[in-house]
Amino acid sequence: MKSGFVNIIGNPNVGKSTLMNALVGERLSIITSKAQTTRHRIMGIVNGDDFQIVYTDTPGIVTPHHRLHENMMGFVQGALQDADLFLVVTEVGESLKNEAVMQKVVDSSVPVILVVNKIDLSDQATVKAKMAYWQQQIPRAVVIPCSATERFNIDTIFDAILHLLPEGEPYFPQDELTDRSMRFFVSEIIREKILSNYQQEIPYSCEVAVESYEEGAALDKIGAVIYVERDSQKGILIGRDGKQLKAIGTEARKDIEQFTGKRCYLSLYVKVLKDWRNSQQALRRFGYEE
């Protein structure tokens, strides 16, 4: 039986989360047009009769500017240590950026699949040149062009993963899809709506915590708090007469209902937690382990 961890790494905004969702077949990892959207290490488990693939989407590689970034990069370092296969995601317009991380990939004996994503936004000659560039950078890598949004070459990537994975016993039960709870995915859906509706610093200063989750046969009741760092951010997030927050709640509720398959009553509140991105206590509370 083929079994192992396929750790997805890459710089921000190269489409890692979109690719993972395409490979898993579920909308597990947050997708927006903004960089630095994935903050946690998210697992997606795919089972077959003779294989189990455990995909892990890690935060995009960034230069840390606060403790949150430092802890996010801790997730990346963990992914470098326990991988059975590296799935390195790049895009056509990208060159080698984070030399320290990429050097660890190059120096490792772990197999590498390098995906050149977003080829639908380029031309054939440019794609071929970029594939040749990456093949030179990581000679042992299997280099595959891809468009995750168009699902082009997803089957080719899957076949290459299955070929390179080691033989072994499964790590998780056959019916598991992810290691994350429903509360986690609800908080990610809400955060995605914040990222989609607000500009500049507001989305990156927010964290979402699901404080209550009451499951019912036909209706779930969910209470969530959006934490911001300053009073001014709270005002912007709520909007005049609460209209902005209500819009966020409506969009999030629709996606939550689609994700869970049943109706949802969602209550949203906004609280200020000053400088939470530099507070280790707050980061631990929100699930960012060092």
C-alpha cells in the first residue's frame, strides 16, 4: 500500500491552496486573491483501495515581521522535516525567492514534484522556459505545468505523487478527510470573507474564533468573534449601522451551509485584542504553536 505525507510549500499567492483543494476534492484550504492567506498547517486526506495520501498545505513563505509570521514559518519548517514527498508550487512569473527554504528542499533526499501553476495566464514558450529553469534549479524534481483553477494536469500530478510515495501503512482511518475540526473550517470561511471584502491592513489584523457551536438535526447555531488590533479597525469592520459586518455574516453563512449541508444561524461579534499578532499567549489561544 502507498502511504505518506505530501507537504505543499511555496511562496504566497502561487495558488497552493487552490491546488490542494483540487487534489483533495474538497474546499479545505482558504482561497482568496490575496497573499498570506493560509496561516495554519492544514491536512487533507485522500484514501483509495491501495493508497492514503496526506496532503498538508503550509503558510506561504514570508520574511517574519511579527510573532504570528514566526509561528507560521514554524509550520513550514515542520513540513520540511516530516515530508515523504515535497510538492513545491510556483507560478510562471516567479523565480527562486527564499533561498534558505529551497536549499533545504534541494539538499534533502525526499522526492520533489515541482508544479508550475497558473499556466493559463501565460504562453507556451514562457511556460517551457520556466520549466527548464526549475529543472536546472532542482535536477531530481519532476516538473509539471498546471492550472489549478482550470484543473489542467491535476490527474498528472496525482499520478506522479502516487508513483513517488513510499510503501507503508495508512496514518488515518479510511473515512477521515482532515485533521481539523468543523469549528476551524467555520473560522476559516469567515476569515476568507473578511479577506475578500476589506483592503490593506484590515484583513491581516483579524483573527476569528468560534466561541460556540450547537449542532442540530436541521440547524446549527454558531457564535464567532472577530478579533482586531485597534478600535479604528473595529469600526471599519462593523461599518455604518453594522452593515459591513452583516454582509460578512450573510456571505459566510451561505458558504458554511454549503460546507455542512444544512442550515446555519451565525452570530458575529467584533472585539479588540491589542497587538495580538505579537502576543504569544494570544497566538497559542488561536492555535499557532511555536
